Amino acid sequence: MTINTDALIIGAGPAGLFQIFELGLLGIKPDIIDSLPEPGGQCTELYPDKPIYDIPGIPYCTGQELIDNLMKQAEPFEAGFHLGEEVVQVTPEDGGFRVVTHIDKEFFAKTVFVAGGVGSFQPRKIRLPQAEEIEGTQLHYRVRDPSRFDGKRVVILGGGDSALDWAQDLAPRAATLTLVHRRDEFRGAPATVDAIRHLESEGKAEIITSATASGLGIEDGRLVAIDVKLPNDEIRTLEADELLIFFGLAPKLGPIAHWGLDINRKTVNVDTEKFETNIPGIFAIGDINSYPGKKKLILSAFHEAALAAFAAKAIIEPGKKVHLQYTTTSPIMHERLGVEADE
Ligand code: FAD
């Protein structure tokens, strides 16, 4: 089944989220896709608790607070959210674009907004022979269903929040749980580190630090053990049914590079009147775009989203005159925002 939409936004970082709002003000209800399971892009992936001081009119907010507010601001426009899906294909067709995600969900969009930032975030992978062979069966970079680890011998590699949170969650349900970290200090929240040390004192988990995985024991195509190199260069073999790896996420331009867009050093060239790419009907906003004087700042993305929305409106409703209206005084904008005139 194809989802038909006037506007499809690729990327739910601050640029993509504000694009919903700007389109919504013009009466356009978009769909939005992100490869991450949560909206927010770099703000929530890289600095959710860190302060931002240069959002106009907001003297201070954290990365997460900004995203929460952008989500709230976009709420009246009821965009279709498709999270945890990577857009792999964008192909021009008569009157629009066919867009396909990695799970083969298909859209037909009259206009497309690429708000892909520095690319889609992908888990950093381990480089060990045969790792790819067991990826998705016994080697995982994210937990989809915690119950699959019940009663299993689980090894977790990593020292950040994801590794620690999952170690804490899975230790009580796994047969054994071993957390292996290459440094002697953890990067994650101290309270979680304390909780896991407590689980270790109860015999429910084991922590091995300053150690790295050096090999996978695979028999008949199945993982049975993991070799870990200890600080004294000794190798310890851990029997294992499941391996979870949390080495962080790295952005990759990924599929965007293959859609026929004019790419300039991992960014997409646009004009500064409409923020349209070399393909009419495809716009690019936020960190992904490039033009003379571009600054990769959130406030630049907001301006770009406003102008791109006006340009898209002219494609979606050709011939219709679009007047600039103020949210303060325009009854039609109040109606779209779902607010009373004097609110
Ligand atoms: P992103 O936030 O990168 O979001 C892009 C989204 O697109 C991602 O979620 C990604 O998963 C998704 N995506 C990409 N490709 C695909 C695909 N093919 N399919 C599906 N989804 C895809 N800026 C400021 O203005 N002020 C600051 O104080 C500030 N502080 C910062 C601090 C740090 C530590 C960092 C790293 C950046 C900071 N920035 C700051 C920069 C700011 O975060 C970026 O300018 C902003 O996030 C760009 O927004 P975006 O929506 O364009 O891209």
C-alpha cells in the first residue's frame, strides 16, 4: 500500500520538526520519517542534557527540551510519524516522488524535504571475523525484544549509557550477564554504574574492565563463546548465547548520496530563495544543505524551513496566491493551530 502525501520530510531533527510547523501553517499536513526510534536528531542523540543558548527567544534550554517543545509546536498539524525507518530510495515520478524505506514502506509525495543533518545515525560495528554472519541472530546492536535474552548467557560490550542501562535491565533475567568495557572508567550515569556493581556483588552480573573482545567462538554457524583480551594480554573465553554491542552511533550520509542530488562534500547544494535542490520539488534544509555563507546552526534551519514551505505550497497548489500572514492576527492560522483568536 502506498501512502500518498503532499509533503514528505526525511529526518526528524530540529530542522525536520520545524518543517512540520511551517508546512502546517500553510495548510499542508506532512509525513516525516527518521531512522532513529525517537525524534530529535543530534539534539537528543548527542547532547540531550547539554544547554543551548542561541535559540531566538529562548535564553536557555537543553537539547531534549528544545525537541520536546518543537514536538509540542508541531502537534496541531498531526503529521504522520514513521520512526525507526531509514529512507533508502527517492525516485522522481510523474507529479512527485516515490519514496521507499528500508522495510519497503512506500510513499508517493508531491514534495520532499531532505532534513537529514549529518546523515542517518548507524550503530558503530565491531570488526571481528564472522561478526556479520551472526548479526541479527546472536549479535545485536540494539535491543528490540528484551525477552529474547531470558535465561541466556549474555555478554554486553560497551561503557556508555546504552551498555549500562541494558546490563542493569537484563542482568536479573539472563542466566549470566557479563559487561565488558575497554576502559577502566564507565562513561554512563554514575547511578547506573553503582546499580550494576550492586548486581555484581549479588552474583547477578560480572564486570570486566580494560578488556576488549578479540574473537568470536562460532560452531556450526552459531555463537558459543567470546574471547576477551585482558590487560595482562591473557585471553579469557566467555561462554555466550547472545552478544550485545553498544559502541555508540555514527552518522553516515548513507542513501541520500544516491538520489541524484547535487552533493558537495557530504552536503546538498540548494538555492537560497527556496532551499530547493537541483531536483525541482526536493528541498534540503538544516545541516544537510550547503550554500554560500551557510552556518550549521539550528536557527539557520528554522529560516530555511519557512522559505521552503512557501516554495512547496506553490508546487502543491499551483496558481494559488499565498499571502504572508501573521500567527498573531490571522484567523485561518488560528484555525490551523487550533487556537481561539484571543488565546
Ligand atoms: P540532525 O539533528 O542531524 O537530524 C537529522 C536526522 O535525519 C537524524 O535524526 C537522522 O537519523 C535522520 N536521517 C538522515 N538520513 C536519513 C534517512 N536516509 N532516512 C531516515 N532518517 C534519516 N546548534 C546550535 O544552533 N546551537 C547549539 O548550541 C548547538 N550545540 C551543539 C552541540 C553539539 C555537541 C553538537 C554535536 C551540535 C550542536 N549544534 C548546535 C548543532 C545542531 O545540533 C545542528 O545544527 C542541528 O541538529 C541540525 O539539525 P538537522 O535537523 O538539520 O539535523
